[in-house]
Amino acid sequence: MTLWLSNLLRRIRGLPRRASEAEWAALIEENERIIPRTTTAEDWPSVMEAVIASVGSRAALIAKPACLGVAVERPFEVALAAALNGELSWDLRARTGGGHGLTDFPALGPYDVSVADGRPDDTHAAILEFKKWGAPGINSAPPRKRHETLWDVLKVGCSVARERSDRGYLVTLAPRTAWKQPHEFAALFDGVEWDTLEVCARHPEAMAFFKAGWRLPMVPARVRSVPAGTEAAVDACDGSDWLLRAVAIEPRGPLVQLVLPGAPAAGIGPPPA
């Protein structure tokens, strides 16, 4: 795309100072086949396919100097934003930490990656949440951070349901052994539809976050996950085998009040001091 722009500028500079309408028309006709067009909803599956392939192929390099097992998430968020910018049209711009997130989720902060399209800062063309699970522990202990997947499902689902974003994705990097463990957070990446309240009730280890003084949000009654991009195999420097996978999160049904035993009254944001 940079080469295309350089060539186009060279041609523009080569036009006469008082170029005729016909000369401008000829220049436009010559370049219209490769002028970047607006990324449409139909383009997003191929965009995510390319992004997952790109980041997956470079995951071990992105993690350096650490191995994947101890690498932090931030470099992968930067890589996802860069890969998106390489695939999206120029009217869209991906960046890390964009937007304000949702007031229901203040402790979770801004979105990991957001794609701006010229609308206000809290409205996006797309948002991505990234998570890196650890390897299963001794005696099949759950992979580290796997339970945080539920936070991201709620955050992304609520953002799309409330029209804060046109679409939302979860991207997760985890050892193949973690993906093989039978668990509904791993099954999420195969494509499922959840009853949100039922899933939340089954995972108190994840929902304990909301019991730390924050009122409970309204959430989509159901969420559907759709695989986005072909999973990418990653070889870590320690010889372990990892997979990078992504799903689109689509809210279904009305917003309902998230209720847990002993939860505070319905509302948004922190309780009164």
C-alpha cells in the first residue's frame, strides 16, 4: 500500500500544473482498481483470517525475550493492532487501549484493541479482547487466567449489544494441552450459544470479580460465538505446542440483570461510599 501511494504521488507530481479534467480522469481510472476501499462487514472474516495467521506465525518472536509460557499479553495486543492496520482500509484505525470500556466494568479498563472509524471515542467498528492462558497445572489444575475469558465475553457482548461497537472478538493464545481440557471456555472457541446467566452461575471463580464491591451489570440474555480465522499453531522456545484462536461474540436477546447470591442491588458502577 505504501508503494501504491508513492507511485500515485509521483504520477500526480508529473501532471501539468494546469492539468485538464481528462488528464485527472485518466489518472483516477488507472488507479481505481487498487485504491483502498472501505472495509465492509463482509470483509471482516477475511480480515480476521489474515490477522490470526499473521500474529500466530510471529507469536514466538513477539514473546521474546521471554518464552510464551511467561510472556506478558501487551506485546500481543500491539501485534494484533498492527496486523489489523495492515488489512483494514484507511478509514479505519486499530490501536491498543482505545475507548473507555464500559462503566459496568471499570476495573477491566479500556478495550485491549479497538478499531476507530471516526465516530466518538466510545463507539467503534470493532473491539478485541486478548487473553493468554497458562498451561494446565499439576493434577490438571485449571490453566492460569482461563476464568477471565468469561469477563471478556461479558465485556464484548455488552459493548456490541449496546451499540458501542459494531462487532467484537475474543483472541486467545494457550498451550494445546489447555485447549484439549474439556471445559466450556475452550468449547467457546468451537462455536456455541450460551445462556449467559446459567454460565455465570456455574463459574463463581470468575464472577468473584463482581463481588469485590461493584454493582452488577445488565448483560445479553444469550451470547453466540462464531470462530474467526483458522487457528494458528505456534511453537514456543521451550518446545511446547500452542494455538492462537479467535471467535466473534454476538449478543442474542434482551439485556437482563446479572444476579448472583448475595449480590448488591442492580445498578452501574461502584456502590455509594
